[in-house]
Amino acid sequence: MISEYFDTRTRINMKLALDRVCRNRPVGEDHCFRRSVAENIIRCALTGRTGIGQLVDAGERAVIRTRSEREPA
């Protein structure tokens, strides 16, 4: 599915961004966590923002959002 929308360079940047965001995090290997980060990275790339920095930023925003959803109000 992803290969239909993105060129090779973008797919590589997306993978690197996912790995950078998840690396060294306690839940970095958790499937649900990685999925949330990946979904945000994909949404970012779909808008045309495909640079590694932009994709990492999108992934970091997902981490912040996920963290706030986990914490009790």
C-alpha cells in the first residue's frame, strides 16, 4: 500500500524517522506505540512533507499525543 503512494527516498525517510522516534524509548518496541507514530508519519508524508526532519517531527508529535492520552486527567 505505501509503495503505491511514496517513492523510494520517501519510504526510506519514513522508516528512518520511525526508527529514530522509537529508539531509546521504554515502549519503543510496543506495536501500538510504533503504529501510532507510523500513522502520524504517514499522514505527514501524504501532505507532501517528506524530509527526514519533517517526518521525525511528526513522529515526535505522535509521542506527545500518545503520552497525554495515557496520563490520567
